[in-house]
Amino acid sequence: LKKDAVDFAIIDGQCYATNLSYKLLAAANIGGGTTRPWALYSNAGDLPALKGKKLAVINTGCNDAGFVDNAMLESEVDPAHFGSRVGKPDLSAAIAEVASYKTAQAVFAPSGSAKGLAKLFDTGNVPNPAFVDLGGKLPPATVEKVSSAVLGYGGGGAIASWQKGDGGNYRALAGRLGKVTKSGVLVAPELVR
């Protein structure tokens, strides 16, 4: 997008979370909100049974490993737990890799979107796609007109509408993309007399 000098774009929530310098104009409303709960779905049993199996992932090019290992698995599962990752260009293809083709055994997807697969556990909310001003080169009046047109959209299909957003959901996801090292909590001992 940068190479082609695009002025406006609709980008995945994960991609906006890794590029917060873009100006957020609107957040997609899907299913009544600007975020959706995600979960791990499988056709091969629980998480221990998936050791060494294939995980279908969506290749966004926006910190995909951080999204899976840290945001979805909360840095609690060894990145080598899955034998390999099968990259797909979109969500439908990643789900089909597990549900239809059975060439992978698990996939992270929005809750309710992976029909026919067993939900293993919830992984948290992920923001929906963002409509952003990439270039920042257009006059503010033009950007405002485009923003108003997008916010006035009320169609059907995957994106029901657009809502003005402050970027908080995307910043929260950005904070989850990094590895978290957890340590036990120590309590100060009581004074013994």
C-alpha cells in the first residue's frame, strides 16, 4: 500500500494495530460491534492433541507470528507446539483448510464462523477492519468528505456499517502482539515476633 501511494484503504484490524500511524477514519461494524470474539477451532481434539499438527493461519503480513503466539495464545504455548503453519490469503480459505480440505487441524477464527469445527477455547476480542487515511497528503476537507461518506454507508454483506472509532481497540490489540513473560506473584511475609 505504501509503495503504490494509496490514499485510503480498508485494512484488517491486525494490520492497523501494527501501523497505528495511519489516521483512523472508521471501524467496521460486523455483527453489531466493532470487535468480535475469536476462538481456536479444531477437527482433531483438544490443544494437547494438536501438538505437532498443522495450524491454518491468515497471512496478513502484519506480525502474523505475534498475532498467533501472543495475542491468540497469550504467550503461554510454545510457538513450536504446532508442527507447521499453513498460510492462507483470507479467513474463508483458512477455515476451509481445516473444515473441508482437512490439510490442517486447527484455525483461529471469529466465534461462530467455523461451522462444523469444535471450539476449543476463546482467545479474546479482535477489532474489525479499519478504514484509514494512509497518505495524509489530501486536504483535510477532502478527507472529511470521504470520512462522512464512509460513516454514512449502511449496506449489507460482511460489513453492516462503519462507526467512528477512537482507536482504543486497535491499541489494545497492538499491546497484545508482543511476547509476555509471566512470573509468579510473591507476597511479603507477615512479621513474626
